[in-house]
Amino acid sequence: MANDKPAGLTDEQWNNYLEHEASWEKRLKERYDHELKSDPPEPPWLKFPDYHPADMFWRMGQGEDYLLDYFGVYFKYAPKTDLKAYKQKYPEHKDWLGTYESFEI
């Protein structure tokens, strides 16, 4: 579970980690509220069309950051009605089938 302290960590270390995670989650929610809610991110195949979904670009660096900190944040916080409209506006590219489902919670 997310709140189970791993062996070898002090209470202080674990509490610092939990505070950091909460702070990061708050920042991501603020990004949605102040940026992505009114200006949703493009799907990855449009934002970076030169990169195949299996490319390492999506596993580290700019591609990974985009998927996690923008595209994923939008899918985490947007209401279902907004996600439905988004998916209609941007049907999944054939190489990216299953992407929307993998980001929906």
C-alpha cells in the first residue's frame, strides 16, 4: 500500500517522502486547474508526430515528461464529459490504440 513504510526507512524519512508526494500531487492538480482545464494538451501523436509509441523518447526525458505531467494529468483530473469530447476530437491514431484507456483511472 502507498502508506506502508518500507523497511529500512525512518519515520522522518517516510514522512518527508509522503509530504513530497502530496506537494507534487498538489502541483499537478494546480496545473490542471490553471492550464490544462482550459487548454487541454494535444495527444502525443500530434504533439510529437516523429516518435513512434515504442520509441525510448516516451520512456525518458521530454516525451515521458509530456505523457506524465501534461497528458496524464489531463486524463486524471478532467471530468468524464470533457474526456469524451476530447476523445471525439482526437480519435486515437492506429499506432496509439489503447492509449486513452491506459491513462483513464
